[in-house]
Amino acid sequence: MSTPNFNIDTHLTQLISSEQAYAYNIVPSALKNDTIIFKTDYVNSSLQQELEIILGKNVQLELEDTELVKQYLATNFRVKKDTKEENLHFTTDFLEKLLLKAKQIGSSDIHFEPFENTCRVRYRIDGKLKAQFIINASEYPVIINKLKIKAHLDISEKRLPQDGRISFKNLNEAFDIRVSTLPTLHGEKIVLRILSKDADHIDLKGLGFTKQELNAYTESIKKPNGIVLISGPTGSGKTTTLYATLKLLNDDQTNILTIEDPIEYTLEGINQVQLKENIGLDFASTLRTFLRQDPDVIMVGEIRDVKTANMAIRAALTGHLVLSTIHTNSAWATVSRLIDMGIPPFLIASTLNVSVAQRLVRKLCEDCKQETTVTQAAFPQHFNIPKTLTKHYTAMGCSHCHYTGYKGRKAIYEIIPVTKTLIPHIKNNDLEIDPYLNTYNITTLQKNALMLIEQGVTSIEEVYSLLIN
């Protein structure tokens, strides 16, 4: 008996309904040109003709073991149950398989989105949402109640957003899930964020720094005091970089305190605090308390406002190393952002150790990427294409990458250490910093993106927004 591949791609499962799949005992395995290939345990011409009439496409049937067909059906299609007890049992089973599949394929979030007659379930894979299941609207309330109960939320409250947490455990997996509900027109939308408890795999050297960038960053974080700021949009890997930094700094002689929202990884030997703004436990007030706890290193999840920024500056001035994130588009824009918050430029110049910007770039699938010739049309208008770039690769899509054309992600960085030569530029809040970056051989996000295109690691489409700026 062959081992089944349970990851049937979404565009295939949507070719037929769950009722049709179970009625004919068929599972779609591929779509070639205009022909749907089905696995089934019973092959005859009548079945093929009937399916072709119903679906309006050519059909090819492949014989498969009965037990494997059942497993394929149970994993990829939902079947409606008659009784509440059976439905509840199936819902528990469905949710467990949903979570395990998400973890298995590296999904960071699961979205449940209710509409008038259906509910769509999507996974975020390598930063992009991809549809996985369609659930009948009548079945969704059972699922949402099950999730809310597990997350210790109020199942009767459907008018206001709620946040909770689930600890998932079975024989092989253990991880936490952050649950967020949001009232919408057709019901509550739920997003599950999968939080891994294991930080063993996080290593600063494996994140994507070049040798030069790693040396510059490492020198900055080993200073006894000052501020290290990492910028980038939501989902760009800032928190992962911070955790990797904490792991490097963590030893028996160092007192490390963190205030986070949420705590994504549990780090042995580090004192971690979960943000709870509803009871007054916010970034600024917790930072103030941290200063009475004799810290060496402080990590603040995010600098969101002037209160938090002022407390971070104060902590750095009094001999502490402060790590945090901030939302800006580039490493140099972080300086302008702090000035806009009301922080005097001379304080920024005297406390900021390094400003980092980062992005997560999807890597092309090695099994299906296709080489093509470079043309100006592929790039933003008036973009100056490097002479060394004569070819690039495009995303195609295959079963190995869930038909996205990409598999895995890589971080790219822009690192500006604060040196004596940079201080005058900070104090003047210079808008044009490119000549300085070129003089001191600082690689920008755009240059790093171009290098990945040249190396065939990613596509022009994936980093297009970086090429515009």
C-alpha cells in the first residue's frame, strides 16, 4: 500500500463539493489542461461519463486502495453529520487536523471568514493567504463555539472583538495559538496565530545576514548600553530577529527582562512579561518598573508612542541595553520617526547603537522556477537595471510549493550602525542619506533584493515594491 499525500491543493478540492466527493468516492489529484484526474477505488466508463456531464470537463479515473481513498476524503473534505453529537465530534476532529496541517506546512495564521452561505478557511503560507476549505454557513457556529470555549472566551458575546489563547497538545505536537475574534456582517471572523514554543531553531547566523551585516549588528548589540531598533512592516520577522539576539545575549551573568505582545517563544533564563493594556500593564509603565529590577538588557515588543520612546531613551541613558521594534520603511526613516515623536536629535545620536530595517522575501520553488531574459518591462518604470543582471527567474507553481511558485522565506536587512561620522546627519535630520550609505558600503534593502534576483533566489515580482523606492 502506498503512503497517501494528504495535502490536496485547494484549487483541486474546490472543483467538486464535499457531497459529490463522498457520493462518488472520488478525490481530485491533478488538473492537466482541461482534464481532472480523480483517485477512486472503483473505475468504470459509466462513472467517468457521469462525472464529465456533471462537471463539464474531461475526467480521468485512477484506481486507488479503498482505505487510502477514505483517508483522502476524511482529510480534505467535510461530510455533514446528522446529529449534534456526531457534528461536535467531527468538528473536534476537523479542527485538530486543520491545526496539524497548518503546523506541518509552516502556516503562521489560519483565517475563518464567514459569508452569507459559506465560511472560507485560509492559511497564511510564506506571508501570503491561500484558501484551503469551504465550510457551510450552518456548520460554522459549532466550530466558532468550540474555538471560543478552548480559548476561554465568552461564547454569548458576539458584538465585540475578543482575544484569547489555546494550548494545543497531542502525541507529536505542542504549541500555543493566539485567538482573535471580530464581528462582521455575516458573523464572527476568527484568526488563529500559531505560536511555536520552541526557540531552539532560532539562530542569528541563520537569519539571512551577510557576513558584513552580521559583524556590524553583533558589535552593536554587545555594547553595554544604548538602543537597538529593528523596523519593518507587520510580518517582516522583526520579533524573530529580537529573539535570536536575546538568545545570543542570554547567560548566567545577564539579567534580561522582556515585555511582549504576545510572548511568541519561551526562552529559558529570560524573564518574560505579557502585555495587558486592559489592566494598565502597557509598554511604558512596565519599562518604568523594569528599571527597578536591576536589568542588564531590556526588550520592548514595540515602540508605539512617545511615552514608550522616552522610557526607552531613559533606560539607555542609565546604562541599559534596550532592544525594540518600530514601524518605518527603512533604517534611516527610524531616526525621522523618533524625531516626529518628539525625541530630541541629540538624544537619538547619543543613545541609538544601530538601526535595522528588514523584510521577509519568499524564495522561488527550486522544482518549478523558470529562467527568463531580463527586460525593462519587468521592472518599475525608469528603474536602472544593473548590467550584471542578464537573466532572472519567474514563479510557476507545482505540487511541491502548493502551486504558489514559492517555498520558504529569507530575511534581507539594511543595517546602519551609529558611528561618529553618522552623528552629524542624525542631529541635522538629513533627508538624503544615500551618499553616506554608499561611502561606507552599507547595503540597502533594494541592493540586497537585487542580489537575490541575480542569484535566482527570488523573483522581480516578489521584491517589486522595494525596487520602486
